[in-house]
Amino acid sequence: MNLNNKSLSHLAETGACNANITLPHYNRDQVKIGIVHLGLGAFHRSHQAYYTEQAMNQYGGDWGICGVAMRNETLRKNLSAQDGLYTIAKLADNNQFQVIGALKEVLVAQQEIEKVIDRMVNPDTKIVSVTVTEKGYCLNSAGLLDIKNPDIQHDLNNTNSPNSIIGIISLALFKRFSEQTPAFNVIACDNLPENGKKLKDAVLAFSQYLHPELVNWISQNVCFPNTMVDSITPKTEQATVDLVEAELGIKDLSPVQREMFTQWVIEDCLSGEQPRWQEVGVVFSNDVAGYEHTKLRILNGLHSTLAYLGCLTGFDTVYQAISEPLVKDFLLELVDQEISPSINLPKGLNLYKYSRDIIARFENSKIQHKLAQIACDGSIKISIRILEPMLENLRAGRPTKNLALVVACWIHFVVSEYKAGKSLNDPMAERLYAAVANFTDDNAANVAKLLNVEGLVCSELIQHPQFLPSIINAYSKLMRTQDNLLAALK
Ligand code: CS2
């Protein structure tokens, strides 16, 4: 039996569920679509859609989601065949399963952009949310709209059939402005600091090309709260599909897996209608920046560290890498001596406990989180997660030795992928590989070549007298211990 409305009713009526399975409590047929979500990856389905589901389970409301996959036709096919239903497998010692009903419609932007825009322009749509990963924001290294980005260039020349979320959101808002339909709010949910502000600035920069008054209208009518999102959600594997089938007795072709822990902090400026998220655990705060910094630098910073170090050392998953005592000790030293001092603590947060809880989350043996998944898009992730705290430490005269070693590991990772003839999963892959192609046996020159790639390191950092020397030092150490990289951690 496959998952769909019929098999779900059957499950509910026959009481075939055990206590570990939660089904939608509301009448899906009557729910209207109130949210359009751009970027229908696993993270949205495990996180924001879950909170919306919880809010509808308890309080109802017209908060059905139209999920827009940017390109993934297979995902649409699978989810549509299941009437939009899918399961979240929450993995812990005692697994829990939740069938989510909030996803009411699935569209693919690349193939049916008119339908996507119509749905966004529909007055029932009150919220547009976004998870398209850091590179989907089309920003330059200063965090502003990158006009040279090929998708932005495409969208400027084809304003009615945009590819990027910037072009899509701007066009939908332009239509609402022209039709005098009240605006929707936009919630950015990706791992970049000030995600809402950056998205807003990019949309404003783009929308000036659509209509001179649009910029003003958006500024006055659309909220773009900053947010912090957190829940470790590895890519769906065949094992996830099998696990869900074994538990539900129903085949779900598109389940998602995540840890039990989940957190969502939204800047407390979101006016207008919204699901009753605050009643189901979403935190509304005036200090999202504090939460963002803490999470991006500790959880994501340590994740990227594990990814490059672990891939180079031959580990496959986060759990395997953190189980190596030398790796764990390095992480603890990095967080205590170099990351934590760079953080402006949100009120009431105990940084020591926060960091130890994160390490414990990495030690969850039920989660098979592939390091290769985290290692992608390194040029953007390293910049946000490692180079930003490094710059702040250098400004304040604090140590940066371990942060420098992480950057050196990333450089070595890029070189290793190049030498192995693999294609690099990174928006700057071409430029990075062009630099690596010119490497010689001079470590110092090699590091300088890579870090000087246009758009990678901001000018203040690259010009800081201690920056390049510290990375060269770390990289040379790595090169000396190549056969036993773990020795470089001591
Ligand atoms: C990870 C994140 O892939 C990555 O870059 O660091 O997806 C991480 O798992 C989430 O941010 C956890 O909330």
C-alpha cells in the first residue's frame, strides 16, 4: 500500500497506529493554501512544515503549504502521487514518526513559473518562506545582490519568467502591488547571518528594475524577519524509506529523516496573519542575531570542520568523525578558545552547555549524516562559519590558530577533489579549480593563490597582516603530516 489520502484514512480508521506515530488531526480537505514555500528540500519538510503542521493540529487555520521545488521533477511526481503527504522519521533511541498533511500542492519553478507566481499573487497567500541554501540568495562577498550572477542576469532580461528566488519574489510582489492586493511577508530560513535583511536588500535592489515605486511599497509593506533555524536533517536515504515502511506498513517514496531536536527563532517583527507558531515552540525574539551567530558559528562551524577534516581522514559520517577522540578534542578546543569568545551571547544562554549539547547531538548514533553532504558549497560556508569569527578574533587580538587549520583543511579538501578528478560541488568551483591548477610546490604561494580567488575573502581579512601567514602556517603543517592528518590536530 502506498501513502495517500486513502491509505491515511484507512490507517486512522483502523487505529493501525502505535503510540510512536502521529497523523494529521485536522481535516486536510478544508484547508486552504496560506503559505508558498520556495525550495522544497528535506529541511523545509522536516522543520518549517512540521511547525505549521503542529499549529494546524492544535489550532486549525488555513495554512496549507504550496511547496515549490526549484527544479526537482521527481520530488513533485512522488509527492503528488501521495497527495502531498509524507512522513518525518525522528531518529533517537525511541524513533517517532509523523505524517505531515500541511503540504497541499507541489509545483516545480523551472517548469511552471506562471502557476508559482499565480499562487504567490493569490490573496489567500499570506506568507512566502524560503530554503534555497546560501547560494540561492545570489549575493556577493559583501552580502549584497550579485548583479553578475547568471540567474540574476537571466531574470533582469526575462522579468516575467525568473529563475532565481530574488526574481520570483520581486515579480510576485510587483503583481500584488499593481493589483493593489495586500503584500505577503517573506521568511528566509537559510543558514546565513541576517538572512531576512539580506533577502530584503536583494529583493529591493532587483525590484527597482521592475517599477520605480515598487521599492518603496515593499519597504513599507513587507516584513522580512531574520530567523535562526535548526534541526539536523540528513538527506533521505533508502534506509529512511525502508524504516518508514516497516513502521507504518505503508510505502512513502519521499519521507524525511531528522533528529528529535528542532528549534526556530523568528525576529519579533512579523506583523500580519500567521499560523499559531508561537504556541507550538517557535520562539519570537528581539535578539535573533545572537541566536544566529551562536548557532552558525558553533553548530555549523563545527559541522564544516568535521566535514573537511573527516573527509580528508577517510570518515564517512559525522558520527564516525566525532567518535575519534583526537577530532573531538580538537572541536572542544576550537569552540572554547576561538569560537565562543567571538560570540555576543543571547540573554540567558549558557554557551558552555549549548556547545556540549551540540556535540552530544553529533554523537547520536542513529543519525547517519554524510560528511560529503555538509562539505558542499564550502566557499560560502567557510566564509560565514569560519572566516567571520576569524576576522573578529584578529580585530580583537584573540587567537585564530585552530580556525586557520580549518581553512587549511578546506583548501586541502579542494585540492584533493581536484587531484581525484572529481567535480567540486561549489558555486565557485570553476574559479577555485583554476587557482589549484596553477599550484606549484610552494605552499605559501599556493595558499595565497587560492585565498585571492575573486569574491572569496573580504578585503579587510585578506589584507590583515596575520591572516595569510596563519593559514600558510596551518597548511604547511597539514602538508607535513599528510599521511597522518590527525597528527596535525595535536
Ligand atoms: C549543515 C546544516 O549541511 C550543512 O551545512 O551544517 O545543514 C546543519 O545540519 C543544519 O543547519 C542544522 O540545523
